[in-house]
Amino acid sequence: MGQLNNKTNYKKNIKPYQLKPNYLMNCIKAFLVGGFICLLGEALQNFYIRFFDFTEKTAGAPTQGTLIILSCLLTGIGVYDKIGQFAGAGSLIPVTGFANSITSAALEHKSEGIVLGIATNLFKLAGAVIVFGVVSAAVLGIIRLFIMNLLG
Amino acid sequence: MEYLIAFVIGGLICVVGQLLLDVCKLTPAHVVVTFVVIGALLDSFGIYDQLIKFSGAGATVPITSFGHALLHGAMAEGKEHGYIGIAMGIFKLTSAGITSAILFGFIAALIFKPRG
């Protein structure tokens, strides 16, 4: 027992007792669900191009908007979390996962009130995405602009 | 055919995320942040634009397109107004996505009851 509870080797000692993730099965699930969400996006995009005045370049915005609405609704009724348990990254990586993180964080803290609960915690999880996106885009943008100016 | 391409490319991007989760033992937040930064990196040399042209929603729906769109909008304004343009244009293309996420996330949180 003394050896098992040894702090320095703890990570190594508990390894045989941890469940090993089923890599292949998880990947197939993520592939199918993620692919399906993108398929839905493609269908929506074609719908907006055909029936509204969107071009191929601008149709991305309403498509993402629609997917975000769907994801917020599904999170609200508790379905998206079940999809997430099944699909792992398949529901995390598409833009629906971003909307899910916003809605679920807000719902979780609803009991604390509208201002301090919902509004304050809206970006609890999604904040990291926006911060890193803006920081990396700003740094890369400055570098690229600098190089372009150097080359004339 | 375009639906099949969107399905396969979108699915493959998610498989990369799943491998990062399972093999590298990253948390979901770390995986998503990594994807956003990768998307911004791939905007250079127009790589991500090529991918969007090839696979449509297979490339615009995953979160990598968020990083791509941030940098893309920033560069478009940056070419016109110089360095200050980067700050002006960074949210230009992603505005619709962020606005709808905030708006509908807020409304959904108001309407629905938390569970679990």
C-alpha cells in the first residue's frame, strides 16, 4: 500500500487502474458527428445562396448564425450535452460547440441572477477562445503587415 | 459531391481534435484554443481560403474558421489603414457569429431551466 500511495510515483502507479480511451471508436464517433454538422452547414449555406441574396463568400455568416441558434436551443433542452458525451470532439470543434459553451455556462449560473449570473458567466468558457483568437490574429497581422511593408 | 467533401473534411478536422483529447490528454478548452490559433496561422499564404474553396462548410463550420476570419478581417483593413486597421477590422467578419452567440445564448439561458 505504501508504494501505491507514494506521491512521486502516483501518476505511474494509478495507470493500470485508469480506463483506457478507445481511440478508434472515439475517432469514428467524432468523425461521423463532426462531419454531419458540417454537412448540415453545407446544406444551410446552399439554402441561403439559393433563396436569399448571399454569395458563396458571405453565406458563411448566416450559416454559422443558424447553427448557433440550433445549438443554443439544443443546449437549453439538454440534448447537446448528450451529443457531446457521445461525440467528444465531434461536437466540440464545430462552431456549435462554441455556442454550447456560452449557453451552458450561462445556464449553470442562472440561479445567481441575470446580471451577476447569466451575463457575467456567459464567456466563462468561450472567453479563452476569443482572447487567444484576437491575440494570435493581432500578432500575426502585425507581423504580416510588417513583412508586406518591407517588401514594398 | 460537395456534401461528401464537406462531410469528410469537417469530420477529419474533428478527428484531429479527438486525437488531441485522447492521446495528448488536453482539456477541451485547450483543444479549442489550439484550433483557433491554428486557423489564424493557416490564413497566411491563403491556405485556409483554399480549403474553404475546396470543402465549403467543411472548413467554415469548425472553430478554426473563427481564427481564420479574425485574421482575414484584420488584414483586409490593415492593407487600407496600416497598423491601426488591424484593430479596426479584427471583428469585421466574425461579428455575426459572436453577436448571435451572445444574443441567443442569453435568451436560451433566460428561457430554459438548468438541469443536472
